[in-house]
Amino acid sequence: MTNTGNTRRFRPDYAVPPGETLVEVLTERGMSQADLARRTGLSTKHINQIVLGTATLSAETAVRLELVTGVAAQVWTGLEAAYQVAQTRLEETTRLQAHVDWLNQLPVAELIRRGFVRSDTSPVERLREVLAFFKVASPDAWHQVWAVPTAYRQSRAFDVDYGALAAWLRIGEIRADRADLPPFDRSRFRDHLPRIRALTNIEDPQIWLAQLESLCAGAGVALVVEREIVGARINGAVRWLPSERPLIQLSVRHRWADIFWFTFFHEAAHVLLHDRRRFTIVDGIDRPDTDNAMELEADDFAGRVLLPRPFDSRLATVRSQAQAVALAKEAGVHPGIVVGRLQHDKTIPYSHFNRLRTRLAFTDE
């Protein structure tokens, strides 16, 4: 279960005005409301309104009550503040009740499964938890922050569920916030790419993932590998955190290791080459935006890191699995990288040589 900071909070469905405490204090001191009015210089009507909760207990009144009752002014102002908050929460509950159906647009069940939202709550409390998860105060604010087209550059993938996409992106932010990273070092990150490339030869993700995270973290890059939420249709994303550190988030969509590695280096290209700090760049495998110069540059960068240009002529001649393995060995990458490139270039059909590719799995599944 993910520790998201959610704790059970007692939220009474009523608000207690400070006047109730005032009545108790007056009773203990054998003082009437009229006597209190004379001693404080306030009208009896105003004292009665404070008792009933229909008048605000101001700081000035609190100071007068302190002199007369001996109860500190901070106690009275604290009681008034708590009363106002309680009243506002009751009003908020009524307001949120009208928006409960909005939750149907979001992958709430998946957020519960991943531990970000509790299951044993009322519909309104669940809505409140979802809003807190996204760090917004209302569904309207959610649309402004998470659903406005200019908030992030989506690669126009078909049939994207933007609620699922937003939830997936937010999970990445939460996980990245927990990382203690040094300042971003562009040169160091670039220098680490050959070592990261060598990790493609390790088949067990439990071994190479920790090393990948460490190499990224050493350069001030947050790396989050988070399973895709159904409907998000996303391979990876990159954006800049408020700390001025880049976050690379990968979904392991379709589970092929070669796609994972290509996506990683594609996102690394965005970090190194584009530095679009105002945007979240979202990349899906089904994108038709092949004319986008920034995406083409990132694709080319990823392809050249994995299989540099001198191997192009050799790639065109591969016709057997043995040749693919030999080329991979010469290039210093896993054979699946070569097969993925051959399939992408349509040198071989997508059904060929898949025995050489590796499927990835999460340990928590």
C-alpha cells in the first residue's frame, strides 16, 4: 500500500460556536449574559448573538473577554477560527456533493488499488481525497490545471483518457517528490548515457532498474517507472519539477524491453536537447505526429544512442536471428534492441524474431 499521507480525520457534521464555551465559562463564574455585557461594554444583544453563533467573535471582543473571564484571548479567537472552518467544511460538503459524479471521469478504482485513495470513505470524502491527490480545490480547478490542452503537449494519441493520463502523471510527481536529488547536471547526465546503454544487456529488470535510477539520480534526474493506467495510452513523459530538476516517467507499455529503452532515450533527448520547462511532453506509441520536429529529433537521438549510424548498413542486411544476435554483440546492446529497430524500420515483420526480445514485468503484480 502506498503511503500517501492520507490519515483518518474526524470531520463532524456540525459546527460548535465559541458561544457554547462562553456559556460554560459564565455558568462556572455565576455570571449572566447581561452582567458580561456591562463588564465588556458590549450590548446584551451582541453577547447573545455570540452565544448563538450568529455573530463573529472578533479579536477585539476576545481581548475584552480575556479581561473579564480570565480565559486567554487566543483561546477565544481559536474557538472562533475552528467554528468558521467547521462551518466552511459543512458548506464545502454540500458543494462537493453536487460534483460526486465527476469522479466517474477519473480512474478512482485504480488510485485505490495503488494506495493513493482510501476505499472505506463516503462519496464526498472520496471526492475530497481525489482533489487532494491532484492538489486542486474543485473539479473546475482540476480542468484548469490538468485538462487544459496547453498544460502539456500531448502527442495526439487516439482515444486518450485524459483523466487516466492526468492520474498517471500526478503519481509520477508524487513519487519524484520523495527523491533526494542533487541539482540537475546536464553534462553528467549525457556522460552517463553510455553506461545506461550498457544496461540493455541485463535481462533482469530487478538488477538494471536500480542501476538506471542511480545513474539518473546522480545527474539530478528523477526517474519514475509507473505502470500505465488503462486509457492513458502512454509510453513516457518528461517535465521539469518546481525544483528545476527533470522528471522522466515511463510506463512500460506493451512490456517490451526494447520499447522501454527506446522510450527512455527518447525522453532523455527531450531533457538534453529541448529543455521545454513550461510543458509536460507526453509520448505515446500510437502518435501520428511524425512531422513534429522535436519528436523526430528525440526519435533520432534515441535510435543513434542505441544503434549508432555506422550500423545502418549492417541492419539492412540482417535476415536471420543469428545475424541479429551477432550485430547486437558487436554493437554492445541486447539482441532485442536490434530486433526492435528491424521491426520499426520494416526490415522484418513485427511477428519475426520476437524470441530475442524481452518482456518486462512488475514485482507488485
